[in-house]
Amino acid sequence: MNISILGSTGSIGTQTIDVAENLPNFRITALTAHRNHELLAQQARRLKPQLLAMYDKTAAHKLKAALSDLAKSHKFEIVAGMDGLLQAATLADCDIVVNALVGSIGLRPTLAAISAKKQIALANKETLVAGGSLVMAAARKNGVTIRPIDSEHSAIWQCLQGADLLDKSQKSPNSSIKRIILTASGGPFRTWTHEQISQATVQDTLKHPNWDMGAKITVDSATMMNKGLERIEAQFLFGLPTEKVDIIVHPQSVVHSMVEFADGAILAQMAAPDMMQPIQYALTMPSRPPRQHTPLDFSQMQLTFEPPDFEKFPCLQIAEQAAKLSQTTLPAMMNALNEILVAAFLRGEIGFYDISGHLRRAVAGYRYEEVAGLADIDAAERWAAEFWGGRSSKTNNLQ
Ligand code: MG
């Protein structure tokens, strides 16, 4: 199996390389990164792929200079920009595209890979939130399976395969599924008061209790927007309406999600919180080759569950509203603005509750439309950027 990894220098990308290096018969043929040319150069020396793509054009030049000696002994190409990502996504000599990009930038490469009939291992949830109806329709048309890497969705997928109920075409909900239950760790502020959360710093926000992840998703976990995005992702992946997707807080992150069937049985998938398991399953499914892992000791563990707090985490409410309108441009706009707000929060420009405050105001003033094509998603994302660009310069905690 030949794999292209889009976003190979991020958290999921580096872990995908570790997984692939431990699997026989897997070869990495393309790697892409945003601007971390140093790490991409190291990866290239070790893995010797045939294509390297750097989204940032200046970084592409630096990469070329850094690898001039390797070019004498190994044949490879360095490309740049969105065109570069698209080349990596559609490389002839590639079977599976691992999309580990962050943000809706991953949408075009995913669609290109599907058109080229590549299997997709998807860690980039924003792709489905922004363009889920386009992606799933294209996947059905081209006979491509979207293999989830997101741990909750991988868990549901593993439960459905365990029950032999996975609709191979990912077309319609199986009537035997009563509901799916997405688990959420609750993030670093689960036990904080509203007042304490309103004062949260970037440093507080980046301290996730269970998972070691990139900055964007760690902030999304703290606001719980991550679970809201995952609800939309689940609706698209498994063809389910909003009312069949429940969210429960499970602070230990051992049960990665559950499926309740019409006969009352519930299947749960459990494992130590470690992204390597869902990554490996996405590459090798339905087989389960052995893997070094932390065994769970149930005699030493208490598993607890509690309802999510929609008041303390308003992003859950906002995302639920978007989830009910998943076929429209509302999720794309909400997702794009969330990306902008998270970046502003990380730069220290806005407070923690400004993220949900601005999102709520934007959602209230936005006129959504049915998604007919990529142009509609582009327009929704432009609206989000203009909303942010046109805001009052005075920002304070809005709630
Ligand atoms: Mg997840």
C-alpha cells in the first residue's frame, strides 16, 4: 500500500508516519507540510518519498536548498501551494491519502483525491463540516470509502463493522441504529466555573487532560466546539440526522464512542487514549495487526459519564444549530469563523468567551443557503472573513 500524508509535520501526520513505519507493506510516497520545512526535510531523508509539497512557497525554496544533497542520490520532486497539495492528493503511485491537514483548507485536496479514486483516511474533520454533502456524494459516485481517523468516529466505525452493519456505500442510515453516542473528555475546563473560564488564558486552554494534540484542536476541545464539529462529521459519515447523535461527557477518554441498536444493545469501543490505534485501523481495516499499546487495567479504573453543560460551553449550542442545517452553508461559515477566532485567541487578541460570543452573533446575522457546489462554501468562508474584518475594533468578553 502506498500512502500520501497531507500535513505530515503535525500531530496526526507524525503519528501516521510512526504507524506506517511499523506496518509491513506500507510505503510513503508523498508528504506535505504547511511551512515546517526543517521537519519535512528530516522526514524526506528518512522515508524517501517521490513527492514533497510545501504549502508556503518561501518554505518550499528553503526545503529545496536543504535537500540539494539528497537530490543527487534519490529522485523526488518538490512542489508548492494548493497545487502542490492537489498533486500529493492525486499522485498516480498512491492508494490511500491520509488527510491530516488542519482546517477547511483540506476540502479541495480531499475532493481531488476522491475524484482520483484514492481511499481516504480522514483526520481533517473541518473537511466534512464545511463540505460534507459534496464529499460524501463524490465518495459514493467514485466508490471511495471515507475511513475516519477521528477517534470517536473510528470508534463508531469499528462498532458498526463489529456488528457487520456498516453500510459500505455510506449512503443511508441503517434502521438498526437507534443512535450514536459521541463521548467527550470535557476538556481542561470541565470542572471550572463560568467565571473562571471567562478568565482562561491561552496557557490554561492548551493543557488538555487526556490528549496531546495540535493547538487548534486543543482550543476547540476547551470550548467544546470540537464535539460540535464532530457531531456534524458523524452525521455525514454515518448518514444520521442530528437527533440520532448524542453527546456525553466521559472524562477518562477510555470509551471512545458507542452505538445503540434498535434492540437496545449498545456496543462501545474502548482503548487507552492514543491516536495510533484509530490511525492504524484506518490504514489496515478490517484487519488488526499487532501494535505496541498501553493495556487497560479495568481493576484500577472508574469510568464516569455526565451530561454536557451547554451553558458553560455555548459552542455546543451554536454547533447544534448548524448541525440541524448540515446541508446548508451554515456549518461552513461557522467553521471558517471558528478557525479565525481560534487563531485570534491563540495570538492573545480575544478572550476565551469571545470565541462563542462572536460565533453566536455571526450565526444570528448570516443567511445560509443550500450547498450546491464549492463556490457556495467559498462564499460562506468569505462571509466569515468579512464579518471578522468588519467587526468593531473594541473586543471584550461578550458573555
Ligand atoms: Mg475526536
